[in-house]
Amino acid sequence: ILINTIAPGRIATDRVNHLDQVNADKLGVDRETVALKAKEGIPLKRYGTPEEFANVAAFLLSDANSYMTGSSFLVDGGMIKAI
């Protein structure tokens, strides 16, 4: 049995848009201002796409992943600055 986890960062989904809007409402700014500030904290300077996250999931579910277990895969554009 292979057991791995995928840890997403800021993936461009409706949920992340909603969270950005909630934060924007709290701060009294527009959603894009909050998104731009969040992107500044990501080394790749953008949100990931659902397809990029899905590519990692597809690999882990495929026959190509036959010898990796007990690992966490960060799909976060480098947002988490740790190994």
C-alpha cells in the first residue's frame, strides 16, 4: 500500500477566490489587491492552476508511482520555505 499526501498552496479555485474576497471585505480593499499581496509571498508569484495540482495527483495514482510512499508533496509554488 502506498500512502502519500498532496499539500496544496494557493490554487486558483472558487474557494480561494472566496477567501480572497472575505479578506478583502475585512480590509476594505478589492479582491485583486488581496490576491496580488498573496502572490507576492509565493516565489513563483502566482496561484497554481487546478490542472497543476491534478497532474501531481494523477502521477501519484498512476503506475509510474510504484515505489514512493510516506511522502508529502507540496504543490504551492515554493510558498512553504522548508524541506
